[in-house]
Amino acid sequence: MIDLVLRNGITQDGPARSDFAIDRGMIIARGPGLDFSAKLEIDLDGRLLVPGFVESHVHLDIALMNDPRRPGRAKPFQSPLELNQAMEQRRKAFTRDDIEQRAERAVKLANRHGVTAMRAQCHVDPEVGLRHLEALVSVREKLRDVIELQIVAFPQQGLLKHPATPELFREAFRSGADVMGCAPNLEQAILPANRRDPLQPDGIKERRERFRRHIDCALDLAMELDVDLDMHADLSLASDIELDDLEIVYLARRALMCGYTGRVTAGHVCALDSASPAVAGQAIELIARAKISVISQPDMYRLGRTDARNVRRGLTRVKQLLAAGVNVAFASNNVRDAYRPLGNFDLLEEGLILAYGAHMDSVDELDALLRMCTDNAAKAVHLEGYGLEPGCSANMVVLDAPSPSAAIVDQAEKSFVIKSGKIIATNEIESSSTI
Ligand SMILES: [Zn+2]
């Protein structure tokens, strides 16, 4: 007798019904009318079965830092710089216990919404040292039955300001980090104040020099340690931008030169939408050649706030990237922290917001959106054994929806969330959600 059989489920591949046999945490067979007896059998009755959602970019160490009883920003939004200063200030009070407790609550909330794997960004810098990392390593061990957690060593204070920082990052990998982070925008403070405005002509050269040095340092460390690189790329919105101003272009060229293709993931990439279509086309070609995965984030919320009219949305060029064959995912990035006081670790919710922002509303585009938080996100973070084929890990979500596009538009209930063959969350309702 095996552990579990799911009967009559449909998948992202089409409406044909299939059974799934699960034993010892693995999918062992898939097909119509499977002849297994199991300790538990569930008839999905045509509901959609997908592999577990992958939260491919989230700042887990700072998540849920706001008062849950009155969600929202304490003071009105002023500027991105002010948000970063608020974060630097508030994290001084974080203890390892506090980080662990919030991260555990966050993982449980994500589980409830169908997330079974997560790539967590984690502050590493001379000020906090490895405190955040040690907390997340402990959470990874404690919750290994419910979440597959990767930890990115994220340079919240840059890589160049303090000479000891590269060695601190080597120590982070000896202490359990999985992926090298990269955030050129956080090197701002290494320049004198009068040379910091990238929109001024004499600031452009300085900005390029700064982001290239940061990327060089991050890439050199990633190659030395033989780990993947996860980059916060092109977060700002310039009014116009040249090819050489794009951080992702520099990284793509360097990755191609070093033979480091297929190992870089880039989040945000907002400035790509500020480039002319011709420049953006050249950039996308380089991104595709370097096999960089792009992760769209809720930048529509973050950017364009000073535009007096025709407010820019700040999203990357999702549809053009997909059309060029680039692997594109989306993720929550910040959930109820100093940067974004919104979010629920609910990727169906983030997907619906992206559908509005990126103008993705055909059935095919909505189907593609669901893959962006399943298959594409898994590919972006290099998950092994991901999917619904025999031999894959039994990490899956039963959605109360008759198709992928319905899952997004209906904001479908996650009927069952399964991790390593065990049901870890149920949200069963009495009747079908089909309208
Ligand atoms: Zn981020």
C-alpha cells in the first residue's frame, strides 16, 4: 500500500484527467486509472494540479516586520532612499530570535498559499554580520519538511565600501548560504554626495564605473565559490537609457565572456522599459544568449511615484522577454516590510497584479502567467526534481479551478498543498468555484 493517490486531476498541459501515485515523498506513477491502493485517496474531480508554487525572490529575513493588526505604512511614502534609511534604522533592533520567528510565520503563510520552495534574500554586511543568515539557516533546518529554502547572501550595504566584505561573504557560504547576491544600486554611498545623481551628465560615467565594479566583485565571488548569482538589476526608472547604462547588459556580457551562462537570475530589470524598443531589443538578445532568468517583482507599486502625470509603471518588458525565449518568473520580493507594506506570499495574487500591469489577458497569456510561478520560477532557481512526472518530488498544489487561466482570474482556492507527499495545508470548500 502506497501513501497517497490523487485521482482525476488536470494539469497545466491540458484538460485530460490523470491519476498520480505518491509514495515516500515521490511521484511514482502518473496516468489514467492507476491501479494502486493507498492509505489516502483524493478524487480531484477535474481540479487543476500544479507543482508547488516557487517564491523565487523574497526578503524573508525582513518579512512581516510591521504590525499585523494595522497593516500599512506608518508614514506616507517619500522616496526610495527614505525607505532604505528606514530599513537600516529598524533592522538595528532585530535579534536572531525575532528574525527566526517572523521567518517561520512567513513560511507557514506561504505554505497556506501553495508555496513549497523559496529563494530567500538575506542581509549580509559588516553591520549585521551573519546574524540574519544564522537565523534563516536555523529556519531552513527546522522547516525542511514544509519548505525547500535557498538562501541568497544579499549585500544590503554593497560590496565595495568595506575591504573586509568579500571575506565576510566567503564566511557566509561556509555558514550555509547557497547563492551569491548582487545589488549595484546599494553602492551609491561610496561616491561623494556631489557625484551621486545618475541623471546628471557627469554622474552617468560614475554610475557605470560603480555598478561595473560591484558586478565584477559579485561575479568573481560567485565563480570562485562555484555558486549561482542572483542580481537586483536596474531598479530605477531613467527617462531614457543607453545600452551601456543597463546593469543587466554588463552582467550578460561578462557572463558570456566567462562562460558563466545559465547561472544568473536577475530581479526587477525595470529600466529595460525606459530604453527605446531598439535598445531594449539588443539588451533582450544578450539576456537570452547569457541564459539569464528574469524575475518580475511588484515594481508597479514601487516606481513612478514622482511622475505628475502618465505615471510610469516600472515593470520590466515581460511579454517581449517571453517572446524572445527568456525564462521569466514573478515573485513577491517584499512582504509587509519597510519597503512594501503589502503582500500575502500569495503568488496567485501577485500573478493577477502582474496580469493587469503587463497587459496579459488572453487565455494563453494567463496560462503562461501560472507557469511563471511554477515551472519558470523553478528553472530560475534551479530546483531539482521539480514537476509532476514520475521521479519528481511530490510537492504540489490542488487548485479549485478548471484551467490555469481560471486559477489566476478566479484567485482559486488552494484546496490541498502537498510537500514531500504529505498534506501540509488544506483550504477545502463545499462547492466548485466555477462561475
Ligand atoms: Zn529584492
